[in-house]
Amino acid sequence: MAATSLIDRAIAVLRLNDTGIFTKPGPHQYPHQWNWDSALIALGLSHFDLPRAQQEILSLLSGQWRDGMIPSVVYHSIPSDYFPNPEFWQIENSPSAPGVSTTGITQPPLLATVVQMMHTRHPMTDFVREVYPAILHWHRWLHTDRDADGSALACIIHPWESGTDDSPRWLHLFEAIRPEALPEFQRGDTRHVAAIERPNPRDYERFIYLIDVFRRLNYTPGELLKYSPFLAQDVLFNSILFRADEDLRALAKSIGEPTEEIDTWLNRMQPNFNARFWQEDIGLYYDYDMRTGKSIPINTASTFLPLFAGLPSKEQAQRLVEGHLLNPGEYAPNDSLRHWVTTTSQTEPTWEARRYWRGPAWVIMNWFIIEGLKRYSYDDLADTIRRDTVGLVETSGFREYYDARDGSGCGSTDFSWSAALAIELSQSSKSNP
């Protein structure tokens, strides 16, 4: 199917999910505005409707908390059967909560990177001036209220903040969490998607238990760092944050704003990142459990996100790519795995082909890896993964994720960021044949 036809179909999906205020990630499973989804949706929209892309970002920023946090979900008073619903979060008990309904947690900070990409392609100085203070405020919050050890590395307090909710890298942390009591709830994520493709009940209970802990702490940042049973420094989250700091710095320079504060974050993060996460003996990046003070020895595709940020040395990048990404026993296609890139190494006993972040291929992860590979001049491999990713979408539609064995679709149908990134990947092929 020709790229122009694929782009037309992708545009139709983004229009289908457009509420007039924001774009839903999916028509049924995700009826509200998600943080990093909206960033990627704006990137896709910017190729054919820049004003609508800008409105997507402004809608997300309308949910920013007074302390700077941009939450994982903004509800915009849209009725739905989604759980957790706005009332469950009880954010009104926090003096920092905004005047609209949101969650009480955040998501990976992709926004500055997307705004910089848009600004580079379509100069929009007035818009950058409008949104820059809010994005700077969010980054400052991440580097202060989520910095538990003075490293400038941000901590996450819930797997949902990682964006890779059900990743097996969080199972070790969950083993130490013993829910004392659970609030009443009825999960809604299996109404529209098969249970085998969603988190296990035991894990989901811990998701809910953590929210209850946060509610009781009134979302006070210092208390969250002190008492959250789940506290981790996440390779993926901090890779995206470092890249976003770089892009925020570029935005600042483009509008004549000072960069000293951002420079301080970057200068502190870079050495601390590799010292904290890099495992020299095996050539992988591992997440870090702040509660036990130990690395989390689980091999997932998040290990490749530092490439997206330009954080590895050339030698580290070579070990990541040639020792792991190209290894058919881990991530590369083989006799039983036809598509790039499985989100968990096949060597992990928790690998599952169709369960959320346990094994399926995601367009977003492939995009991160493609961008990272190009940064280290692995252009041919980047294009191989790009073509395979576009092929997945052409064959199986704009699905939330894909079974890497046969390419069949999983999760939500008509998924917005898959559509947005299909546009991005198709357009990038024109400048990188």
C-alpha cells in the first residue's frame, strides 16, 4: 500500500478521535487526554494541520498543576466508563491541583522534544513563547520535586508514570508491596480489550493500591518521595527527560531565554545517568530501585532509550546494538519472531507475546529506537526497523501494539499515536531514502 494512502488513513484516524478539545488515544479504551500520547499526536497533526497540533498541546497544558507537574491524564469533563475516573484520584485534597480534573501522577516528558521538532520544521516563535514557561515549569518540577538524591535524575512513583505500565521490570518492586487494604474498584480496561493483552489482576491491584497511598498523602511531593512503596529511577523516563532538556534548551535559545538552569540539569544528569544505570559487565542499561538501592536486572527494550538521548559513548552504543538489539535470541527477528522490536528480551521468563508491555512491538518504542540509531549512524538498521514498522501498520491497521511473532494487532483499535507516528515515519522516509 502506498505511503500516501497510509497517510490518508492515518489522518482519518486522528480526525476520528478528535473531540474538538483534544484527541483521544483510542476511540473506546482511552477516552480522555493522555500526556505523552498528546505530544506524539501533535507531532503527527503538525504534518497537515499545524493549528490543530498547537491546540492539542494547549489542551494538555490546561491541566498543569500549580507546582508544575503536567499530569498523565486530563479528563476535560468528558463522560466515560474509564477507570480510574476523575473522582477516584481525589486530587482536590492537594493545594497544587489545577481547576480541571486530572490524575495525580505524570508521564514521560516528551513535550519539549515534540515542540522543538515542530518548531524546526515550521517556525512558530509566538507559540514557543506561549508554551515555553509551562514546559520549563514542568522540567523544574521533575528536577526538584522528583529528585530524591541530588543527581538531577527523576524518580517515578508508579509504573504508569513510566509509560510502560505492565513492563516486567516492575515485578521485582511489586513483590515487596503488600497491599494492606484496597479501595473498592472495578477495572474497566478489559471491557474493550482481551484480558490476555492487559495486566494481570495481581499487578493491577498494586496499581490501585499505590494510588490510594498517594491520596492519603495528598500528593505532597516530599511525602511521596519518602513514603511511596514504589520509587524508581527509570532508564526510559530519564532518557526522554535528558533529550527533552536538550530540546528545551534549544527552544530557550530560539526565543532569547536564559539557559543556565537547563545547563545545570544537563551537566548533572549526563555523568550520573551512566554511573547509575550502565552495566559494564553485560552492556545494558538497568533501571534502579530506590527503596532497595539496587539495580533492577530485567532486560527490556527500554535499555535502548539512551540512544534516543545521545547518552551512551560510541562503544556503549555498539555494545547495545550489536550485542543485544541485533541478537535474534533477544530482540532481532528469528524463526518464530518476524517483527522488530519486541519490548522485552526473549531471554526473560516473563516474556509474553501479546500482554501489553511484556513482549509486543509498539510503534512508539520502534520510533525511539529508530531515532536513536540514526543518532549513532546506524542508518541502515534504522531504515530496516522503520520499514518493518510501517509494514505492521499497513498490514494490521493502527493498533496499540502488535504481536511480534506474526504482526497481528493487539490492544486498542484506531490508536492515535500509531497513526501519528505512521505519518512521521512515512514522511521521514522521503528525506532518508
